[in-house]
Amino acid sequence: MTIAVDFDGTIVEDRYPEIGPERLFATETLRMLIKERHQLILWTVREGQQLEEAVAWCRERGVEFWAVNRDYPEEREGNNNHFSRKIKADLWIDDRNVGGLPDWGQIYQMVHDGVKWSDLVKQAARRSLAEHEAPKKKHWWSR
């Protein structure tokens, strides 16, 4: 599966143009996805030196992207009649998703196990309701 991953606010906390602290389990999850042979594309607004710093930051943590801001490593603007800045991916991981960014454990469940986001939300809602449910009142005959 080809997965496009944003950098600021997704892999790291958003401190753009600086590189913020890593989001919990982000690079660990990305390394697992790479090991499972997914093709990861770094999809970010960063350019030039800031982009190089982000790529180097990821590489230092064992995350080597298949491509950066393009569909495949060899794609170049000008030598391809179909070049587009819009990445063609099967899945996008971005902090600006509708509903926000799931935690990286949930992201892994969705990719690895095929769990739907809506199912994770329903599970969380059921757990929350169960935690906040008032204890059932005992009937007079069960005392």
C-alpha cells in the first residue's frame, strides 16, 4: 500500500518552521509499516533546507521514505507529462484529517488490521459510556 504521511503536526508536534518533538510512537509505527513493505511518501509543505532537515530527522530515527513530495522517487517535474503535486496514494496520514489525527497505535490498527476509523470511534464511545455509567440500583428484594 502507498501511504502519504505529513510531517508537521503528524510525525512531530507542529512547531513549523522548527522541528517539534516527536509525536508518541510516530517513528516506531512508520518503521513497522516500512518493515511490512508499505511504500511511504513524505508529503509535506516543507521545501529546500527545511525539507532536507525533516528528511534527515526521520532518517536518523530509522524512517527512510520511498519518495518525498512525489509519487515515486524518480518522478521529476518537466520530464513527465503527468506530473502533479497531488500525491497518488492509497492512504493519507495527516493531522488535518476531518476528526483530527488518531494516535499512532490506532493508525497502525487501521493499516495493519484493516480496522475502520468509525469502528475505533464506536469502541471508544462504548468504553467511555461504560466508565461513566452509574452503578445499577439494587432492588429491595435482592438485598
